[in-house]
Amino acid sequence: MSENRRYLVTEDGAPFFWLGDTAWELFHRSTREDADHYLANRAERGYTVIQAVGLAEYGGLTEPNAYGRCPLHKIQGAYDPASPDVDAEPGGYTYWDHVDYIVDKAAELGLYIALLPTWGDKYHIAWGEGPDIFTPDNARAYGRWLGERYRDRSNIIWVLGGDRALVEYRHFQIVGGMAEGLAEGDGGRHLRGFHPQGGQSSSKHVHDEAWLDFNMIQSSHGHAERDNYKLVAADYARTPVKPTLESEPCYEDHPRGMNPANGYFDEADVRKSAYYGILSGGFGITYGHHCVWSMNKEPNRTFIMSWRNAILRPAAAQMQHVRNLAESRPMLERVPDQDLIASNEEGSNYAVAAKGERHAFLYTPNGLALQVAMGRIAGSEVTASWFDPRTGETTAIGTFPNEGETAFLPPIAGRGNDWVLVLDSI
């Protein structure tokens, strides 16, 4: 973590922007060729983190992977997390060999793997298929085994949880035991986060746990207007201070409110969630596509295309512009500052803003005018420009006194015409 505990940094102290993609079923449903193709695509588009699950959601224990292997042994008829299946004849290829291959391929391409040891239905079925196989003891043993196996992989970030709330005491024991086991196995070399249930942040359950290095938010896929800035801002205000990010906003081409009759989230929804996420205090953002996380091959009304087509969708490419903008000015000094907006809108038109010592970013989701309170960054004058989230292009506006209030009108307004006003001190 950075010195101010708001961001992640590399070993040499350089800022690290988390541009994630959700590929939950990557280990379970991909061939080597699939993984190569997918990872190369994401690396080309500037992604830095791939979120994937060891014990996957869809038949992760019972359905073999593309090479006919399952992740765990059965002991007395039940799947045992303390007994991963690594049995192979010479030249054989186990489930975990395939995970190794993908982790190493990602490293070759400069990608980190945010590795969930298990999806949450394996300890809290709730609406999932399970089965519930974890106890505090075998969770710790499984975590220790994973930690030891990936101890020397430098591109691993551990993520506990998996889309489930912690409701019973045993859930906390299982997650805490697994987190401790991971650290025992890898010597504490890798960061640890927690992926929560939809509409929540990890801070709801485990913010004060010593093992939690950073918070993750899942604003999810409900039908309502995008307002994930509320969750990010709430995390930003918590103590002790920990980095936070939106790790699962609405997915591109995901049914709104889980119902295809409502239509599907589009690139405008995805961009709004992304800029809300980083300008409200997040250290990065995760993109997702409904047909990519599932590695879907057969289109239907819920998963409407194959994953190979889905990786080419508009918002998937536009996320690199989010990263480029975030990294274009000193990132580690940037803080959210809603007081930059002298008069804000509500609901769908809500604007967000952040600043460093000599720069400011203000995001208007539908291209409405921004009434800016000047003088909140250094300098007696500023240059202003419009940044286009669709193309990544910047258009200069001019020079303005850095005092009082100034209105800035974007080039065009309407749904899908979002803009970032960029102010730089002279």
C-alpha cells in the first residue's frame, strides 16, 4: 500500500492502477488456447488485473475442466478442501496445473491474478448450488496449501469471499481461517482483499480485520440508477484508512435487475460506474462483461453472445481511457473533492470530482454544464480541457482565472455523452 494508505504501489513505490476484468470461470471453463487468446486481448487493452476463482461457481466442484479434471478429492463421499487433486501420471495435467499455466501466462503479459480461493457458495450456499464443504479447519488447510503453491508467483493478489455475505459466526471463522492459512503458506507475500455480496463493500464485514489489506465493493447489477460513488465515498471516510475500489459494477450486456425483459446495461452505464468509482476515492476499477466472466460459448437471452465476441465490446476497450486519464497526473496525491462542484445535479446527472495539488478532474455523466468552484488547486490561472471517455481524446478549452465560479459547457449533451473536465494549474 502507498504511504497514505489510499493506493497500491509497486515494489519501487510507483503507483499501481487496478484496471481489472472479471473472468470468474477462467480456470474452470477455458482451454490453454482460450486463456492465451483472452489474456492477450486484455493485456493489449491495458488491463492490469484479472479476477478469477479457484473453486468456481458453476459446477466448480462437480464438473471437470476442459481437460477432464476436478480441483478436489472426495473423502468418504464428500469434497475435501484439505485434499486438492494433484494426482497425475508423468506428463499428466491436473486442474491445478491448468491454474498454474494461466497464472504464469498472465505474468508473461504483465497481468496480475486476483485469485479467489473459492466462490462463496462453497461455505454459504444462500442462492447458489454449493455444496457447502468448508469448516474453519479445512479452510485454513486449503488456504495454507494455496499459499505454499503460489508463494513465489509475484503476480498473485488473494481475494477472500465470493459474492456472499457473512451471516453466521462460522462464515467469519472460515474466511478468517482461510486468510490466515494463505499467509502461513506464502509468508505474507501477497495482498489480501474480500469480494462481497452485491450492494455491499467488504468493509461491512471485515474492515477491521488485520488480514484485510484493501476493501472491495460490488455495487452489482440492479435496475436502479448507477450510484456506486456512495459506497466508494463511505469506504474512503472509514478508519482505519484502507484503499478501496469498485470491483464489480454493472457488467456490459448484463440484464438490468437480472431480468432480460428490462434490457441490458450498455457502455454508458459501464463508463459512469468506472468514473464514479475512481473519482470518489477508488484506487482503480474493475470492468466486467456478462459473457466473459462466465466464459460463455452458447448465446441465449441471458448470456447474449460468446465470450470471444464479448471481449471486443465497446466499454471493454474504453476502460483503457480511464486508466490513461488516472495515470496522466500524479495519482498518489489525488483525493476526492465534491466541493469543486459549486452546484450539483441529482440522480442520473450527479457529477463527481477529484483533485491533486495542481490538477482536477470533474465528471459529468450526461454532458450537463459544470459550475466549478475555482481556486481549489494551486495557481492563479488554470488551463481547461475536455476529456472524451469514449475515445480518450482531449480538446483544449482555454485559460481561466483560478478564482470565483466558472461554468463549463461540454461539447454535446445527452445519454452516452459523458465528459471529464480537466483543470491544470499554470
